[in-house]
Amino acid sequence: MGNAQAKSYTVKILSFLRRLLFPPRCRVCGGLLPWEASAVGVSHIKERCLAFYQEMAPVMCGACMRGTKVPEGGRCSICGVPIEGVSLDPPRCGVCMAPNRILEKVVSLFLYEGGPAHGVRSLKYHNKRALAPPMGRLLYGAIEEIGAVDLVVPVPLHLSRLRKRGFNQASLLCEVLEKKGYAVAHDLLLRRRNTDSQAGLSRKARLKNVQGAFEVKEKRLVKGRTILLVDDVLTTGSTLSACGRVLRSAGAESVSALAFARRDTGFLQSAYHKTAGWRAT
Ligand SMILES: [Zn+2]
Ligand SMILES: [Zn+2]
């Protein structure tokens, strides 16, 4: 038996013993995971949902992964907001038709429900950091939809929130992108006001809430660069838009955004348009 072969046997035996001693558990519900992950019993399945099941199977059980959906149906091709009755091809919402829009492109991987929502909540509120690497790999798999990126910037938490939680989930998600060779500026943006708890606010109130909330710490890193903002959840886009606005004012060539999941708020194009969205004003 060669040296390399012996080594590979040793690795196999060690990982077998490790599984016996520390059987892996679902990071969402705590249940034991099956010995061989086989979460997929469906033949017609979206490629990205399949990727979710494959990536998450070592850290999530089948029941917790259920209800994984990608954003589809009539949506704006730029920002992904659901729209109705727009005959443009590719479809665009009123906000994204404006030539001076802030965000070049916004990609959300999943809908914020079922498996992806469980993953996000367990990572963020229950400190299950083992969920971050597979979620980051899923983001990495979608980055080509954005195009060229010079610099990746996670959406920051307010310092008080960061101290309480101990980590910024968007930063953890970006660690995979960093390992894959992307430049990531973890502390480039500063959140001056704690605007995290936006739940229950209307889109208009959210936009007002985040105005002036962000600051670019090192403008020289931004000038002339193509920037990708990363966040775990997108709701109305007001946070991403506020970050995009300060980055553009600091001289960024363009700003796009990648979110793990999007929560559709039920705002359709008409209501969305009236609130001036993420347009530069
Ligand atoms: Zn579970
Ligand atoms: Zn749009």
C-alpha cells in the first residue's frame, strides 16, 4: 500500500469515527442528519434549488430544507421586484427604467421562506455559523449573473448590533468569496444609525429610516471601482439602495447587489414606483 493510499484510508477511518462520536445534526432543528444525505427525491427541480439541497444537506435536514423556492414569475429584470402588466422585454419596473438608477443589477438567490429562510434565521439569530460556508458557496455560484466585480462589500451592522451578535452574517457569507479570490472590504461601510429593525415599516418609512445611515470609510478604495454589495436578506431594497448611494457618491463606477434571499413585500410596480425606490435624486 502506497503512502498516499494509506493516508486516504486513515482520513476515511477518522471521518467515520468522527461521525460515530459526533453524529452531525441539523443546525436548524437539531435533529440527526441521515448517514448518506439524500435530500432530493424530486425529478423536476430548479437547478438552484438542487444546488441548495446539495450544499445544505451536511448542515440541514430534509424537513428544514423543504419549501425552497427561487424568485420567478413576472419580475423586473434589473432588481427582481414583482411587476404586472409591463410589456417591455426584458421587463423593467418604473424605478429601473430611470437612467440614473443607483443599483446596476440586483440578484436574489431564493425567496425568503422555507429552507432558505430557516437557514438565514438560524445563522443570524441562533448563531449557527456552520450554515454560512455553504450559503456563501451558493452566493459564489450566482456571482457570474452580476458580471465583473472589483470589490465585494458586505452590508454592515450597526456597532451595537455587531457587539450583541458577535458577527455580521453578511461578512461571514463573503468569506467564501474571499477564499475564491475576490477582494472583500469587510469594514468599508459604516452603519451610523441602528436601522436593523425595519420589520413592520412601510417601504416609504424604511427609505426614510436608512437615509444618511451609512458612510464610506475609505473613499480611495471605492473610486472608479465596480462594487458588489452582499446581504443575507433583501426586503424593499432600501438598505442596499442607501449603501449604493453613498458608494456612488464616493466615486464608485457602478454598484450591484447580491442577496441570499428576497422577501416579496407585495408592493407591485405601481406602488413601488410612487415611493421613488432606489433612484438617484
Ligand atoms: Zn432540521
Ligand atoms: Zn426594477
